[in-house]
Amino acid sequence: MPLSPNSPANVPTGERESVGSSSGGDDGVRTIAVDWSGAAVGAERTIWLAEARGRVLVRLENGCDREALADHLIADASRTPELVVGLDFAFSFPE
């Protein structure tokens, strides 16, 4: 799936769930978590991005390589100063 900041959430409605308290309110902060991949080939299948707005998961997708994802995050950060990004690295050599 290509990453697009203006696309509707890629999480099926039935699978969205609150990730915080039961209030579910929007605190104005966008949070993006990235599960990086050390795979030398086919990393786009195993690099995942999840986005929460307030306390609700609004996007879960894969399909981008490292360079495209990095470009997407930089562009997103330039448009949204309240963006928080977390990256999960395995810090291992590719297989």
C-alpha cells in the first residue's frame, strides 16, 4: 500500500479500536510508529506504519521501502509540527 497523508485510514472500520483511555478524545497530537525491517530483500512487506490520532488507531499499512517511508515521514513532519514519530529498529545485519 502506498503511503498517502490524505488517504482515508487503511484500517477496516471494524478493526479500529481505542488505544488509550475510554474517553477516546483527540488531544491534537498525531503519533506514527514504524516497525522497521532489516530484510535485505522485500523489506516493503515487513516495514509497517501505524498512526494514531488522539487515542484512536487511524492507519495501519505496509508496502513502502525505507527511502519512500523516510521521505513520507519528513514530509508529514514538515506539515504537522505536533507529529510524534517512533521507530522500532532491530539493529541487526540483513540476512
